[in-house]
Amino acid sequence: MSGPPFFEVERLSLAFGGVKAVRDVSFEVTRGEVFAIIGPNGAGKTSLFNLVTRVFDASAGDVRIEGRSIARVARHDVVRHGIARTFQNIELFEGATVLDNLLLGRHRAPHGGFFAQLFNMPSVRRAETLTRERIEDVIELLELAPYRDQRVAGLPYGVRKVVELARALAAEPRLLLLDEPASGLNPEETHELGYWIEDIQRELGITVVMVEHDMSLVSAVADRVLVMEQGQVLTIGTPAEVQSDPRVIAAYLGA
């Protein structure tokens, strides 16, 4: 890893009563990196994401993006710090169209004050034009044009996963958190997802941190991998290094 850390987690912990879901986790991610987090079920991976995005309040530790702490910001303000995420279970408005769901992803973009919107001033029209342009860019990138005006509820599962990814990208994040993006996808869809993650990194310059179980995807796109076990960091290394680490093998298969 080269360059200063873009995203930092320092000694982050989460306890539910006497149960420690996340224990003293620390790592750094460089700008433009694809960083994967893996581990057995119950290792604390999604809990870690929920700490970063302020779904949970940390028991201890800090989270920083470009050196600025976000560990105590309001939950609805996390996106304003350039962070967007997807969820392990798809969280979309199923009664709305794909386009409407993507437009919701632009809620952090400025659209003028109350009176500016009331009188439809030029600044509001310019902001709306920019929003539409950004949405169309995302639709083109993820090949969602055939589904633009369809309701989410009627779409195949794999397409809905892509729509959730698109909604996160609509927020124009600097840091994208993907929680098991390949879950429920077939091998062909997973392979295509890998290309999109590479495009997101290379073409859009977005730093990606993903929780994932599919090691074929991790091996294809991740620069480095953090392995968690029982809420703690077991090791960090390249995909090849962690897959050959006896401690990782023992964590997944048992000693």
C-alpha cells in the first residue's frame, strides 16, 4: 500500500451487553483501493459496516475519512462526508421505478432552498439537469436502461442488486461500502459485478470497501483483504496471502 490513508478505522469496538461483536479493529485504506473484508458468519463484518455508517454507536474507537473523524456525526449526515453503501438484504422502494430509486440516491445533492424551489429559479433547474445527467451516467455504466421505468418489485433479484448499487453511486460517493454484493447472484452475474467494481474504481476513482463471501470475486478485484474472526482482525494481506494463511484456513474450516 502506498500513499497516506484515505479511510481509517482505529481500535473500533462494539458491545451488546456482554457480547463483543467488534473488538479493537484497526485498518487503513488508500484512496482508489478495493479493500475486501472476509470471515466466517458471525465474524462481525456487517456490524463493522454499521459502525462506520453510524447505524450503531461505537463502544470505543474512531473512524476517519481523509483525516476527519465521522465517528460521532449524525447518521443522516454520513452521506455528506462522501460515503454510500449497499446492504446485505436489498433495501429499495419496491413500489417505485428504477429511475425514482436512483433519484432518491441524489438526496444529498443541493437543489436550492425552499423559495428557490417554490419559484423554480434557474439555480434549481440547473441542479435538476445535473441530477438527471448523473443518473443517466449511472444507468449507462450499469446497463440499466431497459429497466429505467420499471417498478423494482417486478425485477429479477440480480437486477435489483444492481439497482441498489446504482442508487449508492448516484450519491457520487468517494467511499463505497458494499455489503455482500455477490450474495444471491449466479456465477455469470458475479463475474459481471467484478467488471463493474473495477470500472467504479478505475473510471470513477471511487475507493471501495466490500464485505464478501465469494472468494472468486474477492480474488478478482481486491487489492488487499482483511480477515475477521470473532469480531477481531485475524490478518490483512493480498488475496493470495490470506487464502494460503493457515490461520485463515483454520477460521473457516476449523483447526
